Amino acid sequence: MYIHVKATTGANKEEIKKISADHFEISVKEPAKQNLANKRIIALVQKMYPNTLVRIINGHHSRSKLISVEEND
């Protein structure tokens, strides 16, 4: 399954807004430096979909990201 994420980094509080079944807006406290924000976004998506493999497919350096969520065997 693929989900689209619009990321906001350096926010005051972490927040996840579900826009539709596969579109989310995620705010994280971490800055967009040294991959910190991407790692936190992956961790938050992992909490939403437990027992899955989560990875960023597209948008590593962008606010708009395409994330793959696959069942973990």
C-alpha cells in the first residue's frame, strides 16, 4: 500500500491529520537535517500500521512524500 504524506518539520507539537484513506499531513518536531525528520515520520507511520515495513519511496528531500507500507512477514 502507498500513502502520500505532506510533512511539516520543526513544528511545536507532533500531529497526524488524516485527509483521506491514503493522504496524511504529518507535523514533527525534528528539523529537516541529517534525515531526522524522515526517520521520525517513518516511526509515526509505523505506529499507525503496526507489524509493517515502512519506507520512503519518493520525496526524501521534499515536503511531499510517497511512503510504502508493506505487510511484514
